[in-house]
Amino acid sequence: MFLLDLLGFSLDEKFKVYFSCTSYFYFKNGHQTVFLI
């Protein structure tokens, strides 16, 4: 997530991006590990 910090994303924006990414990979890969950091 530090890359988003460098881009100046706010905490709320980082959460939205992270949630969107994890949701995408969850539905794409089924029940594989979602909480990748």
C-alpha cells in the first residue's frame, strides 16, 4: 500500500482501491487467499 501513499491517496481512497482489488480477485479465483498484501 506504500505505493498509494507515494501517489498521495487518502486513507479512504486506499480502502476503496484495496476493497475493489480483493473483491475482484476473490470472485476471479474463488476461495483462494484474498487478503494479499
